[in-house]
Amino acid sequence: MRAHAFTHHHNPLPGNMTFAPNSASIRRRSNLSVRMALKEDGPSIAVVGVTGAVGQEFLSVLSDRDFPYRSIRMLASKRSAGKQLTFEDKDYVIEELKHDSFNGIDIALFSAGGSISKEFGPAAVDSGSIVIDNSSAFRMEEKVPLVIPEVNPDAMSHIKLRSGKGALIANPNCSTIICLMAATPLHRHSKVLRMVVSTYQAASGAGAAAMEELELQTREVLEGKQPTCNIFKQQYAFNLFSHNAPVLSNGYNEEEMKLVKETRKIWNDNNVKVTATCIRVPVMRAHAESVNLQFEKPLDEDMARDILKKAAGVVVIDDRSSNHFPTPLEVSNKDDVAVGRIRRDLSQDGNHGLDIFVCGDQIRKGAALNAIQIAELLL
């Protein structure tokens, strides 16, 4: 099994809009000896759920960003234990996840689902590990920081590596991360009072098996066959439907309520009004979101564009003349979140409302990259 499960597509961007080359890749070429020295002093890492889509992307991002780990332990279910995995030219044997898997581990990256996190996360913390968890298991627990490094790094400033004390840090939901990467710089300027989000979520959000099912169904439908519906209850190819998360008594599904609750926690503002409609669309990878914002103070579209152009981790693709705006394909395998369709909301008086359209790679910034950036804040 190769660690780099996903190929990197380099999609050209309009005009002079290019994603800057990863500074890590430049560093990697220039000073291998410094890197080796850093690694000897670096943290020991465990990757939980290493065979899944996000687990594989954890490895890809660690490599891309030259994360200076001293050692790395590959953990997965009993089913995968014993398999070989090659990462950064070294061969590893995948180990079965157990309660004592975290002895001597500084940072544990979890992406194996909420039930696994609930069972093994506390064991890792008891071993002195700092757990960065990608599931929803701990996000809304009061004492657990919910962190997007570009948005609220201070939420985890009290957690220190090798302090002898383990800790939990939660990675927000993918749709929340992608939304707030674009909305937060505007919120800092003019304070968002209300936010209406409509999401167009890719198969990648439901894991590798959902991506495979979409590919299979597409072939089946084109060949006139009945589509195989194992992951989703209905045809996904050439169709879209309400997000497959359970629907709650208030009529919202769990994915929509994550956007509501997580935004309030990350922004530390229980008064911000948030509503969301989350839709699964037949896109392989990367989520898109239409975001409508209402501000306390006026904010015109030109100022908003300037703010977003300067925002960390954001790229603006907003070419009205050629009708070119962010697409999931353009941000697939990219670290930055793309934003466009920046325009005044005509239904609101003055410059108190904006519409924006955001796209981000759900597996990278929406999951693995955000987790590795949290780990980098600990160094």
C-alpha cells in the first residue's frame, strides 16, 4: 500500500492566479541535513485510521509540509494490521489499534470515526499524548478546543507539547472549516450577525468507499444498468440529494447543525445567527458552499475582495468578465480555500450584506491539512 493514495492534479488558474509553490517543497530541496536534525528532536507521531482516505492524506500532508517527526506509528483496525505501508522511502508495518498503542507518543492524529475516537482518544490522553481528532466525538465538549489555525489558534495556546499532560484538540467539520476560512476575515472587519450557508458536498466527505460508489454508479448508469447503492440509499450519479446525516427533530440534519454550533464555538459568539442546508452533489472531491452574510457594520464588495486577497490560506478567483469562479476541480489536492462570486446582497439595505461562493478540498483543508497545521502550532 502506498502512502500517497491520491494523485496531484495541477489545474491551471485564470490569468495570474496561481497557487504559490509550497514553501516546504522548496525547503526540502535545499537543506536535508537541517531537516534530519529537526526530525531527531521532533515529536513522535501516531496516525490512527492510517488506511482510510483522511489517514492517507495525513501522511501526504506530513510529507508535503516536511513535518519534523522523530518517529511515526501506523495504526488501524485488526483487519489492516500486519499489512506493509511505504512512507517517505521507509517501510512500515501497520499495527492494530489498542489502548496501549500510545506509550511514548507525543501527537496522535485520529481519523477513524467517532466511536473509535471515543474509545481510544481518552487512552491516548492518559498516556500523555496530545490527540488531534478529526471526528465529531469531542467538538462540542466545553473544555476541548475546536481549532482552525488561521481563525482561532489562541483556543489551544494553553496546550504544550511534552508537558507530561495529554490533551484533546478537535478538528472542526469539513464544511465548517471551508466556510469559516472565507467568512472569518470579513467577520473580523464588520462582524457577522447572520450567516446562511448552502453546501454542495462531494463524495470524499463520506470516505473512499463513497468515492468508489460514485465512480461505479456513473459507469452503471451510462451503460443502462441499475446503480449499486451500498453507501447511499439512492442513486448518486447524475443526481443530488439532502446530506445523508440523520435528520433531527427540528428538521435540520446533523451536518447542518454542526455548521450552526461549531461556528458559534469557533467565533466564541453565541449570538451569531447561522442556518444551513447541506446537499450531497455527484462531485468526487472538494466541497462548494454558497454563503450569504449580514454584517453589523457596512462592508462593500471591493473592500471584501481586498480583505480576502490578504487572508491566509485563501485564494480569490473572481473573474466576472469570463464568468470564472471557484470550482471543486480547481481546488482538489490544493491547500488553499478559493472564494469568488463576491457581490453585494441586493436584498439588504446599504452595504450590510454580501454573497460569496467558496470551494475547498474536504480531505485536505477540510480534514488532514487542518489537523497537521494544529500539530505545527504545538512545535
